[in-house]
Amino acid sequence: MVTRSGDNPGYLSLVLHAHLPFVHNREPYVSLEEKWLFEALTESYLPLILSWEELAGEGLDFHLTLSLSPPLISMLMEPALGERYGRYLDNLRELAGREIERTRGDPTFAPLAEFYHRRLTLVDRAFKETYRGNLLAPIKRLREQGRLELITTAATHGYLPLMLTDEARRAQVRAALDLFGMTMGFVPDGLWLPECGYTPGIEKILRSEGIKYFIVASHGMLNATPVVKSAVYAPVRVGGVAVFGRDWETSHQVWSRTEGYPGDPVYREFYRDIGYDLDFNYLAPYLVGGIRGDTGFKYYRITGKTGVKEPYDYRAARERAREHAQDFIANREKQLAYWAGRTQDKPVVVAPYDAELFGHWWFEGPDWLADVLRLAGESRVSLTSLSAYLEQYPPRQEVTMGPSSWGEGGYNRVWLNQANDWLYLHLHRAERAMIKLAAANPRPGSLRERALNQAARELLLAQSSDWSFILTTGTTVDYARRRLREHLGAFFKLCQDYERDRLDEDFLARLEAADNIFPGLDFRLYRPAGRGVAGRPEVHNKTRPGILMLSWEFPPRHVGGLGIHVRDLGQALARQGVDVHVLTRAPGDRRVSTVQEGVYLHYVPTYQQPDKEINFLSWVLQFNLALADAGQEVLAAYPGRNWILHAHDWLVAYGARELQESARVPLVATIHATEAGRNHGLHNRIQQAIHHIESGLVNGADRLICCSRYMEEEIRRLFQPRSEITVIPNGVRPIPPVPPCRDSQTILFVGRLVVEKGVQVLLAALARLKRLYPGARLIVAGAGPYAGELQTMANNLGLTDRVEFTGFVSEEVRNRLLARSRVAVFPSLYEPFGIVALEAMAAGIPVIVSRTGGLAEVVEDNRTGLTFNPGDVADLERRLVTIFQNPDLAAELGRSGQARVYRDYTWEAVARQTLALYRGVLRENSLIAS
């Protein structure tokens, strides 16, 4: 959420990007390359986390965005690496002790030696005792507190603009999101483009993966077409994805070598270290690899442009950091005040930095950042995360952009020049080879699949932007060349051995042990369009996990939104390469199996059809017996596969539990609604029996899904479940946009006709509205047991000629009705989510909804629609009058609602969150089994 302070002129969004190249050292000693990570942990990551936790302990409500790269996440999760880092810290603390002895009695350097000893002791205690080697735990905790927004970047930080194919770019994005989802348990809203490198077309990939925003260099946005009206101080939309521009002024103040804060003479000098100054024999036991290098003990300040350096005074540097923080916030106030009158929405200053700048390169950086966060809370500047800003201020302008990056020169020069141009011939050749192998081999055997998966890992690792950057800067050139030779050499050997059918299993096993990033990687990511050959649905791969969904309804035979949810979720998962089977009710007495949009559908007939001699609950039992038998057949058809059952609501609970127990398969249950919620209590034996079945499903499932926080609270209150509940919203399919019907006085309701949908409230409001708007009409689209009573009520209110009851309508007819309507109204008394409201919003129609359940979470009053008190006829009438009297407001609500839907409620995003949950369940299940 955004931090508000009085009459704030706008917002500041600080973004830290944390990334280091993947290093997997299997030796017991610390390698030189591993030292990059250990230095970052000691000087940047741990000091930053400790300062943020301290601020949180003070009760400070700060907000910033942290990007964590998949290689960094992978290394932080490696237990052996944590053990080696512990020994690295022990070594440094021993050196700190010796430095105290060496400098004893020296009034200048003894206090510095003691300062470093105290600092290392604090870092050592935090890593080993407070966090127990798990730095992701405090990061997740800060996110749960609402202080950190977490996002990620491409899989190995590959520079996307210089890749040859969309398949390679998509694989970098998808592999990253898969690993992030498995680790963090959710899908990030944003993705950091490596090196801020953008080229047209990337936005299409990001949108298809459910990403809502990314950041570009300032000139990338300023050179957009048409001209961006708000410069970089408000997001724009590119291909349906929000884009933020990096602010040049904040970048200059912090990054500039000559004028930025880190260059102040009082600050610590980075390039003067005892690792180069003191006697080698004294240092030898503490030098990684036995060669001179930085130890972190730096006793001098920058001083100036001179080789003669003055001793470092950390107290003076700390005070200077505070002064620079004050200057930074004061400049943001002026900057935002200037732009506040020049943008339609409150401006936002986006200030992204490499996380390693703070502490490693700029030693005082963590203190400066902590002061900025404190001072912002006392100023007119409000801190925000990027997703929170988007929630409040969706992009107003659609633009196209050309290539850009934040590297020197602003384009591709750092990553493509005479020092590194040779490597792209090999990388592009590898891309083509990987795509060709993925397309031609949908069903390899076990060993061959391992080889293709490892080839994909080697390609991803070779694509890291770190190697081309190192070649350009000339720092550790030999190491970069070696890593490129190793990964590309391994890739081409695997491909050659694969095509010759001469795979060396020992060689493959060594690679799998050495380059073990992305454990769940599937080479099929490289297939054209992400799946299938030339767009055809992929034939089942029996070695991949499968999802078996159970649903009592499925289009075209469906009563409410549950069947549509199952259809659209299943198809979105299939588009992401997941094998999905759906068991559902057959329309007759024949069992039929078919494939629809990549989803395997099995229509199951009930053993006994419902009639006068069999009550509803008995019929449900018969249906579940048939489901369990059919499910056993599907599971048996794919021996050795890891399956997950996914049950949708109580009508399939018996069958799901039977399959869970008999096949020993983990069960995920989505609770779309509850019997007690629908009926505002349990009033008869049937309702009590249904509640009992729901309780069995909820408490038997390994993981629960619901669509809103409202439903999560209801489930906890009613059932006290033992399993974790994950809130994953419903999604909507794209709906053709509808131009606002300014002259129409037609009100539309779409939904099932039951008491809890509140149509009776809408009829009463229409009866009052007709005095002001005699031409107002209502279309009630839907069927249900309450239809007769609603028609009688319309007659009694004198609305016979003003209300049209259409009965059940198809999606095509619904879209035509939306096009005729001025406003869509959803007056529910109970509503777990409200997908029909999202569908109207997706079409650009303004909506009025009751302030209940999931509807209150979907629609923000006076921004993405209007809300009213549930059951309050007069309040609903006032909201209808507002729409009829203010066509410009109605049109703006329609536009804002549509933007919200396509930002937050795409099925691609829903499927990715669901897939992350599935993988977490499988991981937990394998740990239990072992």
C-alpha cells in the first residue's frame, strides 16, 4: 500500500535490484568466484536486511521494491554454500581480532579495527543465530508486513534485446517465474529487465506470463511515440503492460562518479584495502585462494583526487550520510511539487539501483537508505511500491518504444562491442539448436529428457549478461571466457551426443551436479509458442506431473461461474505446458473423452440418473462413485507420473477424497462458496449435510485455494482448516471493448437467479428510479430457482414493461447485452468473488456493486466502479443516478475498471499462481515421502 502524508505532492518508489552470477562450488573451500557473493552478503545484503528489520521494529511504515534474481535465490538456498559462508565469516572475525592486536595503542586505526570487529560480530550473529542461514525468511517476513514488494528478473540475467528468438526470451522469463514461484509461493507483479534492456516485443512475452509492469531507462520512455505527456513521472502502457521510467535526477545524485553522494571525500575509499597494503605472510591465512585481494578492512577515506588518503572516520561518514539523506528527500519534495501540477495523477519518482551499491561499493549506503526511509515518513514525500502505485493510478497513455538500456551509451554498446561480439555467433547458434531439438522431440525417454533439460540449463547459463559485461570492462576476463567455454561446450556436446544417440550418462551426471540451477526446468519451454509443434497440442509426456481436476459442471453445461472457472483455468494451464485432465458430469449416459484447447475432458455418466425416487444428495453420491472409478482409470493410464488432484467445491468431495486415499495422491481443493455463506446460516438438514461434506473436503485437502480474502476469512471461521489457504483470484477472458452508451438508459444484471444475488434489491431501486428516468430499463440475464418470484415482484412494482428476463445467455449474447447497456449492476447479498463484475469491467462498462465479499476487493469505489451498502435500495438508487447524470464519470470508471482487469485478472496470471502452488505441494509431498 502507499504511504500517505498530509498534502503529499507525489510518491517516491525505491527499487533495489539484487543479482550475482550463478556459482556452484562443490569443493569444501571458498572459491574466488564465491567470494563475490560472500562480500555482497557481508557488506550489502545482511546490513540492508538488518536495517530494514530495525526500522520495522520501530514501527516505521516504509515501502520499497526488491528484485531478487534466480541465480541469487538459488545460491541463498544452497546449504553447503551457507556452511562455507559461515567459515568465511569465522576467518574474517579472526583477522579482525588480529587487527585489534596489530593496531593496539594507535589512536587513529585502533578504533577502526574495533569498529570492523563489532560490525562483523553483528553480521555473524545475524546470519548464524537470528536467521539460521536462511536470508529469504526475513525477506519474506518483510513482504508479509507490506514493507517489501518482491519481484524478479530473467532466469540467468540474460540480456534479452540481443537474443535471436522470442522462444529464448520466453524461456528466460518463464524459467525465472517458475523458480521464483516455487521459492516464494506467489507470482511477482513486476519483472526487472536485465540491465533495463528493452526491445520491442518483450512486452508481449511479459503480458502472456502475467507480468503487470517493468522499468526502462529514462530515454527509453522519453523517446516513445507518441510523446509521453508526463515524462518519466507516471507509468505508460506498452502492449497492455505498465512501464515505469527510471528517474535521471535521482540516478545522477546516487550513481554519478563525480557528483553523486558516494564520491564525497568523507566516505570510505573502496580501492584501499589492507589486502594490498600489509605484509603477505601476515595476510596469507585470510586471503581467499592464497592471493592478494579485498578483505573488507579499509582504513582510509576518499579524501579527494589524490593518491594520498586520509584515515577514515566512520562517525563523520555516518553524519554525512544523514545529511545526504536530508538533501535527497528535500530534492524529491521540490521535484514532486514541480511535477504535481503537470501530471493528471500524482507523480511518482522511480529510483532503481543495484542493491550491491549499498554497502559494498558505497559503504555508508545502507545507513543512507535507512535515513531516507525514516525521513520520508516525516516529509511530504510518500513512499510506495510500484504495484501499489499502479493499483491507485493505472497508466493513462498507450505508447510504443524503441530499444534502450541503462548501460553506458543507453543502448546495447556495453553488451555488444569488439570485446564480446564473437560470443553471439555461438549463443544464436545454440538458441536455434535448442528450439529445433525441443520441437522435434516431444516424448524422449528418461535419459534423453534429462539431457535436453540439462542442455537448456547450459544455454541459460551461457546467456548471462555478466559474461559480456566482464569482457567489456576487462576485469576478470579469463573467468568470463572460461564460463562461456564451459557452458557452450557442454551444450553443444549434449546436442551432438543426443542426435547421435550416444549420450554419456557419467558426463551428464557431472553437469547436473555442477550446474544444478532450475531443478524443475523443462526443455519444452523452447518449443514454438511455448508448447506443441507448430502450435499443435502436445502429446502427453508421462514423466511430467499431471493435474486431475474434478468439477460437477463444465461449459456448455454449467449453471454458474464454477464451470467457466474450471474451463479457463485448465486452458490457461495447458497453454503453460501443463497436462490437465478434467472429470465432469456427462450430459447423458455415455462416457466420452475429448481434447478441448489442450485440456483432456472426460465426461462421466452418473450411475443413477436423478429422478423422483432418488434425492439430490443420493444423486451426488452416485456421481462421486462414478468420478472415483473414472479417476482411477486416468491415473492408471500414466504409471510413474506425479499427479495432483484438484477438487472444485463440495459436489466432488467424496470422489476426490476416495482418489486421494486410494491412489495416495495430494489433494488441492478450491472452495468457491460455502453453504453457510450462501444461506446466511444452516437452516435445515440438507444444508447441514452439505456443510459436513464441505468440512470433510476442507480438512482433508493438502492445500486450499479461495478467490478472495473475504472467502479466506469465511473458511477459517467455519472450518478452522489445518491446511494452508492461498488466495488466488478468478480471471476473465478478453472481452471486446464496448464504447460507452451515453444515451442508453439500460441497466444490466448477469448472474444466477438466487436470493443471495440480490436482484430483488435492484428491482426495488429501479421502481424508485423510474420517477427520475422514465426511460430506464433493466435486463436480467440468467436463470435460477428465484426467477419466478423475481418476475412476480417486477409485476407488483409496476415494472412489467421495464424489465426483460432473458433466461440463461451464452457468452456471445452476454457481450451483445453489454454493448447495449449504460451500466452493469451486481447487488449481491453474498458474493465470494464476483466474476461477472470482472467480465463487465473487462468490456469497459461501468459497474455498480454491493460492498460485500469479493466484490468489495475487486471494485474500488469512485475509481474502478461504484459501490453501495448491501441491501440498501436508496443507496443503490443514488449510485444509479450518479451514472445517469455523469456520462464523463461513467466513461472514466469504465476505462479504469477495464485497466484494472487486464492488469490483475488475466487467466495467465491466475494459472501461474496456481502452478506455483502445485509445485509447492509436490515438493512438500516428496519431502514427506522421503
